[in-house]
Amino acid sequence: MKSSRFAALAAAALVCPGLVLVGSPASANPAAGAPGAHNAITDVPGIQVGQVQSDTAPYLTGTSVVYMPQMSVASVDQRGGAPATKETDLLSPLNSNPGVNAIQLGGSSMYGLSATNGIIRWLEDRGEGVRVGAGGVAPIVPAADIFDLGRGGDPKARTSAEWGYLAAQATSDGPVRQGGVGGGTGARGGGMRGGVGTASVHLGDGIYVGAMVIVNPAGSPVDPADCTLYGVKYGIGDEFAGYKAPKKKECNPPTPPAAAAEQPANTTIAVVATNAPLEKAAAQRMSGNAHDGMARAISPIHTLGDGDTVFAVSTGKGEALQINDPADTRQLNAIFNAGASTLARAIAKAVLSSESIGNTTSYCDRYPSACKGMKQLKQWRTQGNAPDVTPQTFAQASQALAQTPVPAPAGADNGKDKPKPKPKAAPAGNTTEQESQNGMVLASGNTGGPTLSTGVTTGLLAAGILAVGLLGMHLRGRRRAPSGRLS
């Protein structure tokens, strides 16, 4: 029999926007229907977030990572027409992958997918991943990136493995910084700056649903009728306190917005998460339903120029809720609906948290009367850790990534009890050799393959000359034999 701890979920799912239900018994958790302590995806137990970025020329991009210290069930639903994704096939309920260690939401489009290599390495160093072979691990890190190339930064200034490594190092379960940070640093949509947003809700009995999004759509989060944000109507309690519809003179500017000149390559990407235990098929259903949250907060959505992708994660342990079990239907519907609404709220928070940069104007600068009374914006923009990538931190990450231990051949003496010989200088013009820490010799040269030492080469040459000489003597002896034979 499944646990009764989900009894409050159906009631929580019926919460009207702007209302908060009376909660479950007194505990550290907020009332059922209220946001979590951080109003962020990190309110979901078992979820951490790390972000890094750079807006120093020529860069305007970054990387965000959602990290699960315990491998968690996950799936994905991809609906945009131009995705930049990695390892999404693993998340199908038809495939055997047991879960994920982290998910990347990044910038730099297809080039930025290489940042997952740094996240994978960070996880490998910690021994986290699917166990393979004797002591080895295979970290599972799916990814989706937005198109931000040339959106203020140089198209060649892109994220790499070092950025992913630094983002993983920055992970924590605390507040999450929002706006133009992490993977949303170069985000843009509707002619305005986009960015990172996050939100959460407590469904009762310690069950949370959270969302994190990078808003970078081909469509717009703004209702053209009154220039309000579509997603604000889904706010809980005083979440968007102080927000107002923009003044008419701001809503009808004398010149058309820059949205008309928006490039056709865009993407909105997100992770929704819960600590309710879900089977993999239920996680996929959760990711699919969460796209409704995108549709509520952005119009149009899922265009051929978008790569809209939503991952769903379940960190819960115990007997999983199943989509084909009628006894689980009410709980699952509550979780799925909360995922969609929470994602819509996160989209609105991302847009409100963004700030103008370069020639890209933020929503609050375009419609200042709408944001004037929102005192919480400063907190959204500054709380949480999101370090800049600097030449110094990049160099440190490069050094960490370069220190990959190469195993010695089986049975080889690694020389742990012997003094290591000093490397010998190679003759000028010859292939150079470098001795690795484990005793293996790594050779570099024009041939691109293994090389032979000078002594071995000389020995082979001498042996070859001797063999040729012996063969010649044998042939000469055979030619003289007939004339010297007795009759």
C-alpha cells in the first residue's frame, strides 16, 4: 500500500492564483500551497544549483547546473523545432538508464554542450555516476543549451569544459540568483533581455515542486494588450507584490519594439523537480505537462526557431508513483499541475530579474512603472552564489581538468618504491619523449604514433645488415657449387 503522505496534494493543486492554503501540521515546512523557504528549485530536497558566467567582453554567456548528490530519476520532453541537447535519449522510459547526476542548462548553443565534460569530470573525481567496471563510474549529465551566440558577445567567445567544472564547484542548496546570470547571461526574448528564473511550492507533508528556467524565446512573455507579463497571474501570495500594469504611455511606445528584429534562433529550457518518488514514465509525463507552463507565460511558444526543452527530476525514495496505477492519479495530477504553474511563475521572475546590458533593454527598464514598487527584485538579483569566470579561475579549472590519472599497464611496476629517473633530453630534430607520473612514456612527434628509442633503432639496423650479408654469402656459394663438384 502506498504511503498516505500525499493526501494533501490534491487540495494543494486546487489553489487559486494569489491564495495560500492552511498548511499541514506545524513543522519546518511552509503552509501547503505556499512557496518554499528560498522560492527556488533548491527547496526540493536533493537538488542543488551552481552557476557561472562572464559579461566581460568578448563574453556574454554562462553555464548553470542542477546537481543531484544522489542519482535521481529523470526524463525529458522536447517540443521546440531547433534544440541543442545532449544525452536526452537516455531519459526515455524505454531505455535502461537508472537516473541522472546533474543536468546542464547552458549558453553558447551547440558549442556550450562541451561544458558538460567539466561537470562529468567533477562528478568522476567525486566517484559519482553509474558504476562501470572495477571502480569506474559513468556520470550521467544530460544538457540543453540556449542560442545566445552574437547576442552581445562575440560568437567565438563560448563556454567550455572549464565553465562546467566551475559551475559544478559552485553548487549549493541555498538561494538561486536570478536574471542575467549563469546559462541565462546572454538570453534574450521579445526584444528584451531574458535570463534565469526559479520558483517552488510546498504541496503539503514535506512534498515540494520546484522549477528553474532560462528564458530565451522567439516569442514574448509580454501580453501586447496591456504590456503585463503573462506569468505574473500565476503568482502565489505576495510573490509579485508591487507589480503593476505599465502606464499606457510606456505600453504604446512611438516606435515598434525590437522584437521585430529578433533573430529566429532561440530556446527556453527548464528543469522541474519534486521529491515525490516517481517512476521514469511519470517523470516524462511531468516534463510534458510542464510545457503548459511555458505556454501560459510565453506566446508564441515551441516555434521552429526554438529548442524548447523541459527536464523533470524526482529525488524521492521509496515506492514510486506510477501513471498506470489509478490509486496514484490524484497525487500525480497535483504534482504535474504544480510543475506547470511553478514554471510559469519562474518565467515571470526571470524576466523581472533581468537588467539591461549593452543595447538589450530589460523589461523593468522598458516599463519602469510596472516594476517601481517591487522591492523584492534586488533580492532576486543578488541572493545566491554565481561567480564570474575570470582568467584566474579558468586557469585553475584547466589545471584540474588536465590532471587526469592515466592507469599504468597491467602488472607494470609503477616505481612507487624507486626514485624516479630524471627525463633525458632528446637529440635535436628527434622525437621528444615525456615520462608520465605513472611510468608510461608518452611520445610526441610528426608521425602521430609510437616511436622507437635510438638504441633499439640502431640494433634493428645492425641486425638487418647482418641478415643481408649472410643471405648474399649463401647465394654466392650456391652459384659456385657445380664447377667444384667431383665426377
